[in-house]
Amino acid sequence: MHKVLRRLFVIKVIFLFILTFFLVNSYVGEFNPTYRTLYGLWYNLLSKLTKISSLNFGDLLYLILLFIFFYFLLKRNKLRRRDYILRLTLFVMVIYNSFYWSWGFNYQYPINSKQTTLDYNSSDLKETLDYYLKKTNQYHLQITKSKNKTVKTDLTFNEISEMCTNYFTRNTQFKDFKVNKSYFSEIISYLGFTGYINPITLESNINYNIPVISLPTTISHEIAHQIGYSSESEANYYAIKSTISNKNNFIKYSGSLLALQYIISELQYSDSDYLKLKLSEINKGVLENIEEKRKFNLKYKNPIEPYIKKLYDIFLKKNNQVYGIRSYNMVVNLLIEDYYQSKIKTSKLDSN
């Protein structure tokens, strides 16, 4: 009986792996909307379960999987070669199946064409820079009352998290967002990551070492992944838009600052001379907040990080994000489009 059940389990895992592999590598248009509907139901169920406790179930799962992996390594010499390879293969297949059916099929969702083309011109970029530069300076002064002071806050992690999740609770069908401090914050700091979603438990996990000014946008970026936005540019866009829409000035400032940073990064390549002139218009305190982020990155800079980023770049490209890790910067396209759409709406209202 035990052998029969074991064989049935093996057959099911292999069958599901073949099906999953086919769906991942052969986009089926009719399948995706069905998955998106099921994902919404799956997420709301799972989030209710994980919110029962404050424990980080996703990180605990990673530790268990790591233990199983090392267990396989230790068993290598005690099992027949065929049995060892079969067990290891099944282990990998189970993880692969779980990843895609729990969250990974969101990568198959059609990406907005604005995210996959660098079709803006220099004047578009400059005008959008001016907009976010003024907004960032404005939010900065509302908080500090001085151009020279850096923005700081007494808000706790949980308070920031609650303010960020409220936006998505009000504006989406998703509820009960679970946002954790990562148990591996020190490790992922060296790997170059500020946060991640656990694709099995669907919890957001935040690197608690990052500057507090980065917390609102990082939390909101991971929440965007939680609700099914796999594209890094889209997740960045919703992180920026949701934080700027917040009633709290610190949260607003965090979002506007991130938008400004991405646009500055693009201008460094396209028109560095113009950028030098515009930097003089940015409040000193804002520049110091940007420097705070830069110092954090330098603190954890190490020889391994570029290789990790390269692997992640390959992973993203294999999952429908043609620009790979550069996809994060594609948010600039969405910000420019959003700016011009809001400009058109304002113009129509004024004409009426």
C-alpha cells in the first residue's frame, strides 16, 4: 500500500511539473485570466491563515527547505544513486510546481507596452523631472520647515506598514496584507535586496536594515507583488503612486523621492550636463536623504552581489521581463505617461 501511494505521488508530481512547464513556456491567453481569478481567492484565503500569528511563516519555510536540502546532501552516500537522484528531482519539482501555482503564473500576465519600450524623448524626461523635483521639495519643506534638514520620522515599522496597506485595502479586492520584517535582513543586505515576497506563503518580507525613508516604498512595492503585479516596473509604479496618495507627509515624501531618484538615474545617461544644473534646485535635506540611501548601499557592497544580481537578471528575463533587472528603471516610462495623462486631465478641467 505504501509503495502504491508513493508511486501515485511521484506520478502526480511529474504530471503537474510537465503541465506547469508547458504553461510557463507556452503562453496560453485563455489560461491567464482564469489563474488571476483563482489567485485572488487563493491570496485572500492564505493571507487570513498567515495573519493568525505574527510569525514569519515564509522565512520559516525557507529554513525548513534549507534543512531538507542539507539532509539530502548528508544522505547522498547512504542512498542508492538512483533513489538519491529521484528524491532530489522530486524535491525540485515540488518547489517549481508550488512556486508557479501559488504566485509565479502572474509572470505570464501581459505587460503594459509602456514598460517594454524606451520611447520617451528628452523633453518628456526633463519636464517630468521638474514635476517630481518640485513635489519632493514641497513635501520635504512641509515636514522639516527647512531646506537644509533631512527628513526623519518617529513612525514605527508597523505604523508605516499599516498606512501603506490601507491604500491597497481601499483600492483593490485584496485584504489582510501580511508584511513582515525579514529574518534574513542582514543576509539580503549583502545580496542587494530591500525586500521580497514569499511566493508560497504570499507574505511581504522587508529588509529592516534599509534607511527608514525607504520603508514606505519598499513595503508598497512588495504589496504590489502580493496583489499579482509581477513586473518590477509596475510594482515600482504602484509603490510610488500609492505612497504619494497617502495622507501622511512622510509617506508622500518617500514615494516622491523614489520617483525623483529613478528619473535622475535616467538623466545621468541621457543629459548629465542638464542634470548638474537641476541638482542645484533640490533642497539640501533631500540630497542628504539620497546620500543616506547611497551610504547604505556602499556599506553592504561586496564581490558576491554582482553575481547574485546577474542570476536575478536571468531569472527575470526567463519570466517575461525582457529588460531583466533593468525593469526596475522602466518605471520612468510609466511616470512620464502618468504625468502627461494628469496634465491632459487638468487641461480639460481648466478649459471647462
